[in-house]
Amino acid sequence: MRRLLRPTLLRPTLLRPTLVRRVMLATLLAFMLVWLVLMGRQLYMATDTQALDQNLHELGSSLLGSIAPVDTPGEARAVVAATSTLVNDSYRKLQAPGVVLMELADAQGRRLFLSPEAGQATVHGVEGTISDGLANGRRLRIYRGHSERWTLTVAVPMLDPWWVASTMTGGLTMDMLIALPLVLLPLWLAVSRGLRPLHRLSAQIGARDGDDLSPLGVAPHYAELQPLSSALDHLLAQLRHKVEREHGFVQDAAHELRTPLAVLSAQAHVLAMADDAPQRAQAGHSMAQAIARASHLIRQLLDLAQMDRQATLTPARQDVAQLLRQELATLAPLAFAREIDLSLEAPDTLFYALDTQAFQSIVHNLVNNALAYVPRQGQLRLELLALADGLQLSVADDGPGIAADQRTLVFERFYRGSGQAAPGAGLGLAIVREAAKRLHGTVVLTDGIDGRGCCFTVAIGAAG
């Protein structure tokens, strides 16, 4: 059974892409591309009639120039014959198809020499230029020139492209095969050795304890690894900060819950031991207040946890002005009970795409926060505006306000400013900040009505 399973287990590992394998494959493809380019270049040069004509003209004019001073036909014939033999020997060594034909005639047109390879064929060319011809069934390019005593004709065969390709493939392929390992081996060694620091870094991270979020403390020797090491240290710092924040959150939540739970325990004892009805009624009232405080705190904790962890919902396009009026309608009785002037300035309709729950959390917590601190017969004004790139909601009051040095701290969890006597755990404004982030917005605290109290301005980004 083990023998049957082993190939199956190894197959994913063998087929898994690796950087070394990718570099080797890229190099191999580059070699193939170079081979194709060189083959194409050689094939083009071998079949280019312009280059062939230039070489033919150089051969013919050079040979004609060498026999021009010769006076006797025998000497001229010997020079041309020797050249013909030499050139055709070179062709035979290259195993090139066809032969080079040469013909020599005197000024009167008498033939003095014709290459033996011509057989019964005759070579005719146009004097002063290079022209096409045909001999023994093979296409030729013909040079014809004359001097004072001699007329020389040289004909070279047109090479078959397939022969050129097959001839050059062998030599070029062998050269490439020799060069390939000489390039791949150093490249493989360089890549393998270059990845060793990354493997060491991976091993160091893998050996760390799951609770160890301290910086790696690694200074890579290679500059390419420095961004990776810095990014990992930055990520660990963020995780460490988040864990510390969650630990603090749990401790603060436990501390805040301890007070109402202690009240519940004490009042339950009083209720059990009380003899008269007024004492039991007072204990029951105190228990109800403690339960309400604990319930409010738990609801805020759940809201904050939901803001932290829940993925942003798809914004729903709706009438935000109507949604704001509906939310204020549920809070109006609390304002009326405290004789607080609650007002809203908003357009009749204002359609916008946003997360309904996050917007409701902002309104509910800001208004509740103001109602907790604004004195009786105070003012609470809300304003909703449409901006070019979003919305703006302002909640202003004329309460005691918050000192300038505490205006950034009030958005922290469980923070309550100095001198604040109103009940609460200090979570409402933290929920507002997280909800604003979910709406791609920000919240800013400034002075309130007539320079007194607070004004919370929530700018909602262009999510719709």
C-alpha cells in the first residue's frame, strides 16, 4: 500500500511551481528565442539576392581584374581554371547543391574556358549587370564583365532555403547545446544560494512561538530582503498592538461590568433579607438600575465588536433624511423628558447609498451622549448636508463641553473625561468613530452652539 501511495504523495510536490524552476525555464525559453532569431538571420542572409549579388560581383570583378594584364590566352585560361577549381572545392566541402560555373572568352568571342561541371550547358548573361539564368535545371545568378582582351562570365547557384536551414541547424544547435549548461549551471547556483537567506528567514519565523509577536530583529545581508523583513516587523507590530488593545478591552469591560454586578449581588441580598415593603421596593429599583446599566454596557460592547469584525455591507441607496427623522423620533421622548430643545435641519429627501446600521449607530450614540450631558432646557441641533463627495452630519449642543486637550481622547474606548458625572462606560464615541470608518468617513469634535458645548461633525465618504 505504501508503494502505491508514494507517487501520489510526491506528485503535488513535484508539480508545485518553484522560483528556481521558473528561472531555469525562462532561461531555456530565452535560448530557444535566440536560436530562432539566429536561424532566421542566417536564413535571410543566405537567401538574400542582394547579398548574393554583391558577393558575386566582388568575385567576378576581382577575377577579371587579375586577368586583365595577362597577354596570352593560356595564362588567362589557367587563372580562371584554378579559380573555378578552388571555388567549387569550397562548395563541395560545404556540401552545397550545385556548382559555380565560369566561362572565359577573348575579345573576338572565342570561348577559351568553360567549367567542366557545366557539361553541355551554356551560360548567357547581360553584360554590365547581374541577371538570372538557368543551367542544368538550376536557377543561377550570372555576372558578365569584360576588359580590353577578355570577357568573363561567372554564375553561382541560388541556394535552396531548406538546404540552408538544415545545414545551419546542426552547427548552430550544437553551439547552443554547449552554451546552455554553461549558462544554466551558474544561474542555478546563484538563484539557489540567493534564496538561502529567505529559507533561513522562513525557518526563523516557523520556529517562533505562536504567541511571540516581538520584532524579528533580522538585518538581511541582501538589500532585496530588507523590504520583506521590514514589512513582517510592521505586521507583527500591528498584531501586537491589536492584541494589547483587545486585552485592554477585555480588562476594561470586566471592570465596567463588575460594578453593576456587585450592585445586583448586594441588592439581591437586601431584597432577600428585607422585612418591610419600602425597603424591598428600593432594593428592586436599585436592581433594575443595575440591570439596565449592565444591559446598556453589554449592548455597546456587542456593537463595538460588530463594528470591529463585521465586513462592510453593500451600501443600500435610501432616503437618508427620512432615516434620520425616524431615528430621532425614537429618541425624542428622552429629550422632551429633560425639556431639551431638539431640532433638525435637513432637506426633505436626500438619497444616498450607505450602511444603514452604521449610520443609525452614529445618530443613536451622538444624540444619547448629548442628552446625557446637556442640562435641562438646553439645546441640541442636528444638521444633515449633501456634499460633492458624500454627506455631512453635525450634532451640536450647548452643554458643558469637552476640554481641547481631551477632544481626541474621548474617542478611545472606556475613556471618560475628567469631571464627567453622567453615567456611562465611555464607549459611545468609540462606536461613533468605528461606524464612521465603516462609512469611509471621519468624525471631528469642535465647539458647540454659540461657542459652548460640543459639535460632532461626521463626514461620510463617497461610498455611493
